Amino acid sequence: MPITYDPTNGIFHLQAADTSYVMKVLSSGTLAHLYWGRALRGNHLSSLLRHFDKNYRKELFQIDFEEQLDQCPCEYPSFGSTDFRPPAIEVRAADGSSLVDLRYSSHTITRGKPRLPGLPATYVEDPAEADTLHICLHDRRLGLEVCLSHTIYRDHGAVARSLCVTNRSLEPIRLERVLSFVLDLKHHTWDILSLSGSWARERAYHRQRLSSGNFSIESTRGTSSHQQSPFLALAHPEATELTGDVYGFSLVYSGNFLAQVAVDQFDTTRLLMGINPFDFSWQLEPGASFQAPEVIGVASSSGLEGMSRTFHDLYRSRLARGRWRDRERPILVNNWEATYFDFNAEKLLEIARVGAELGVELFVLDDGWFKDRNRDNSSLGDWVVDRKKLPEGLQPLARKMNEFGLSFGLWIEPEMISPDSDLYRAHPDYCLHVKNAHRTQLRNQLVLDLTRPEVRDRIVEAITQVLEQAPISYVKWDMNRPLTELGSPTLPAAQQREVGHRYVLGVYEMMERITSRFPDVLFESCSGGGGRFDGGILYYMPQTWASDNMDPKDRLRIQWSTSLVFPPSSIGAHVCSSPNHITGRTTPLATRGAVAMAGAFGYELDLTRLTEEERQLARAQISLFKSVRDLVQFGDLYRLCSPYTTNAGAFCYVSRDRARAFVVYVRLEAVANSSVTTLRLRGLDPDCTYHIVETGEDLGGDQLMYAGIALPSLSSDLASVTLRLEKRPS
Ligand code: DGJ
């Protein structure tokens, strides 16, 4: 994975897997972006500049766009000269000016990949896994240095980009926009793919065409949000799941973000991504630096599948961390939809006993276990056990679960404070607030001011005490409201617009401290369902609850689109009761199970209320999932049918050695008098024969992939089929 620099023509050529990323230092010092896509051999790369030269010039050295930056494909554009497109950086200098003029000053190429201070990012375990190029750009007038980092990996066809801005002047400089990734592409008609929605409808797949003007998605809620995901892809209009050019961008950050696409007058498309400049600024004192978060970019020439495969492999192995990264995740039962706040130790133990009988491995005690928490209107911040519900405390309860053969997990919501709590009564200033302004309660709670170290210390201490109290092996870290009244009394007026980003940094610091203090605990992130499903959180917690909506019809879609970026091992998926508590829809248990087998599998219903027949089915589901869990969580995922564009959702999980596969097919609506459904599999070895466990047939990998497999008839709405394939010895 070489990174080369040719001083004779100023060309940087980054070659990773089968891609090339090309930049050039123009004679003016502007850093131009020339190309990103399928690998180029590397000759004559300067001529790529001509693609952007409106007045074709024979002599390449004449093209430097000095007075025509709006024609120049810029690697890190600014505003104030002749580039009128959206900039990557905006500042306010001490003299009030905002012009930024960045020119190349130096570069270094290093092995490996440095960590980003205070921020989550992809990493390497051995310096031989990646190379990093640092290019410093300098604005001489301002004394401002922008150091861009581009990392390419030996085993992953992605580029990681971030940057650090340093004030080398003697005056403060206010940063008003510092985006992490910019890409100017010589093509103007793209399909933009984004994942948008709402609570219980997270990350719905949207594909829309843009050939002129602007498109953007953003979050202003303080978290990455239910409404938009910090992901965007540009797909060639003819690109499909399997073919065509797709550029995917995923921001490794959990707060307000912006992703913007702008098509200009000369048919160049500019993509920008990073921290949302809206309501953001950062006071950069002389000598100080600001680190912007990382964006992972993937250029795929094999459609959405190629893009997702790169994201999955990288995120599963070099963004997620810790002892659970590579371990199969326990099958859990969570009591939330079984009891909500209304439970006692006996009820929990009854559910756990049935769970253990069925083969469940972990019991998760959700919200309501702490003092006086009988509704969602009190006690957040007071992390002491409710002796009325659990008179003996957490430890004996956990021990009893252990005696059943289950490990024990606990829900927490460390970032919040209830006005009705001892913590708030003692420290009413501990929440985010603006002096003399109303404090908006959402779900009856306020958000802790995690910009303050003393608040973080207090919470880390309280949570540590809880987790030390009992044999807790899993934690569900919830976060149930957006940020409002963004203000902190401890920051001066000039820094109040830093609160949003400082909050995110505070969350990361707390997560780092708590997860490293309890390295054996499996942490699952949650935010009112899937309101903070992003790469930033994945760095601290290897799985995230995808949505509160477990209705299999909706959940199939949510999981399909979540899998565009995130690997199955990171997707929490549970079987709910029927009718579903959110949609009211009645659905078959078999399909609820099949859909929940798409990641970290579990149950979230009152198992004691299952009929004997349902228990048998749940027992069979659990045993099936145990037999394919390694494929689902650590194999390769192939999306066979999209529930957004067809009447079915189907996934195939294949082991890395292609010896085993697991297929899930769900038909959304029954079709009267329909013919046989044939499903073409992918990822198998065409030269081998596979035994299909459920039907007893032996069929060739070639036949299964090229002709397909005929599925048993499906006669009702939401009918499903699961199949296991095992390679026959040749
Ligand atoms: C929101 C989560 O998404 C639910 O699963 C549950 O944990 C509740 N919070 C508890 O308050």
C-alpha cells in the first residue's frame, strides 16, 4: 500500500487495495485533488488535471488555477478568493477578516496510523497495516496551519481522512467551520444515498438524484440522531447492489454533523462532511490545535456490496475494540417490553428461568432498577438500587441468574439527570443550560453538562460503584433525549458555541474510562432505540441497539439499510411479542426470530407467557442461531433482496472459508396464486457441493448461485425461510 510523492510534478499517489487516490501540489501551492477510484498504474497522473481545465491547455505546467480556483478540484478548499463553492474551513481572525488562503508547506509519510487525541478513529494493531500521509497547508497571513492526514490500509480499500488545525500566530483565531472530508469529483449526476428517519423508523434508505444545486443532511440535535445518519454515498445512477461506482462516506463522530453535496457550474460535484458548522465555533488560542474527527471514505466499483464489505471489515476489526470485538455475542433476554417499570425480583427470575430453559445466555435488567424509578420522571443520576423492587440488591439477583446459567446485564443512562433526583437537588447547575432560560425537559429529564470534568468524575464514580457491586457482564448504555439549551456556565461567552462538541468529547472520555475500567463487560449502546448508531460510538461499544421498533416488517428494512455501513456484529436485534407494542401488528414468531437473527440476537418479551408450542419454537430458534452465530457475526454478508424495492428481504451470511452459509428470506406480503420463489445465493464456492440441512438436498455452489434455490411455498404475509448450507467434502 504505497504512498508515493514525485517532487518533479508534485503528485501524491496513494494506492490501497485496488484503488488510487491522487493529489497534486500546483505551482501556486494549492493542493488539488485529481482522482479517486479504481487503481491507476501511476504514469502521466498530472494529465488528470486537464479534466478540470475549462480552456484545454497543451502545456500542463500552465494549469494552476491561481486566479480561477472555482475550476480547481481542491483537496481542502477555503472561501474568500475565487472558489465560490461551499468551503471546508471558515475562520474569524483577530482583525475580523475571514479570508483563508492555504498553500502547501510540507509533508511526511509514516508507517501505521496515529491515534486521534480525544476522538474515536480506526486504528492499526501493527504499523505494517497502514501508511499515513500528513500534508501541512499554511496560511501565512493568519499564521494558521492545517495538517491533513490520509491513511490507507493494507487490507482495506478505504481512506481515512482527518485533520488538525493549529494556530501558529500570536492572536486568537476563531474556527467557524472545520469539515473533515472534501471531495471534488468530475461528474455531476449522482444518486445520493442517505439513511433518514425518526424514532422507530431509523435509517430508512433514500436514493435520490442530484444533477445541479445542493443537497445536505445534518444533525442539530447534539447526537448523530434518529433523523439522519452521518453517512452518505454517491452512486452512479446505474449502480446497483453488485455493479457500478459508489463512493461511501461515514463520519466517525456522534454529535452534530453536516454532509453536503454541491454540483457547480462546470459539472464538478463537491462532497463535504464533518462537524456541523451550524451553532459551532472554536476559540483557537496561540499555539493551540483543534482535531477534527475522522471520515472513512470507500470507493467501490462493485456497487453497494463492495462498499459495505469494506466498511464491515474495517469497522468490525479496526474501529470496534476490546475483548468482545472478536467474540460471539451472548443470546440475551431483556425485560423492557416484558415489564417496563413494573417488576420485582420474582418476576425477573421467572423470565430468566424460562430463558435459561430455552438456551438464552444473558439476562438484561433494563430501566427501572434504581431508587423510586417507577416511571420515566425521576431518579436519573441517583444510581442506587431500588430496595422496594429488589430488596436484596443487585448482587444476589445476579448470582441467582448465574445459578440458572445466565450471565447478568444492566441498563444505565449515565448522561442524564432527572429534576426529581437527589443529584439535581444538590447540583441544579449540573445540567446543560443557558442562564435565565427555561430548561426543557424531554422524557422528563435534562442532560448532564458533560463539558465539566467534575460532572464526568461524579458520574464515572457512581457507575463504577454500580458495576463493581455485582457480577455484571453486559451494560446497555442508553441516551434518551436530544440536547437543548446548549450552554455551560463554566465556559466564557466566546466559547459557548463549543458546548456541543465539548459534550461529545466528554461522552467519549467517560466511555473510555468506564469501558477500560471494565474490559470484560460487553457494552451495547442505545439512544431511544437507534438514535446514536454511528462509528464514533462503535469505537467504545461493539454493538448498538438498532431501534425500539422490533416489528419484523419494519425491522427488516431498518437492518437492511443499517447494514450498508455497519457490520452485523454491531447490530442489536431482538424478538418482540405480538402484537408489536409500537405498530400493533400481529406477526408470526418464526419470522420475528428469523429477522432478529441479523446480528446480536435476543428476546425482548415476557417469555413466561409463551405457549408450550411457542417455547419449542423459541428453543429451536436459539439452537439454530447458536449453530450459525459465527457466520452472522463474523462472516461475509450478502444482501440478496432489498425490502425497500422488492416484496422480500433476504440475507446470506457466508463463512470466510466459504464452507458454511446461512440464508434468511422473508416475504413481506403474501402473493395470491404465486409461482415458486427462486433465490440466487452469493459468496459460495462454485466448484463445491453444499448440503442444505433443512431440505436434505446436496446442490452445487454454482447451481445455488447461478440458477438459485427454489424456496418452499410461502402462503402468508411475513412468511420466512431459514436455510443452513454446509460444504460436502470433495
Ligand atoms: C429506550 C431504549 O431504546 C429502550 O430499549 C429502553 O431501554 C428504554 N429506553 C428504557 O427507558
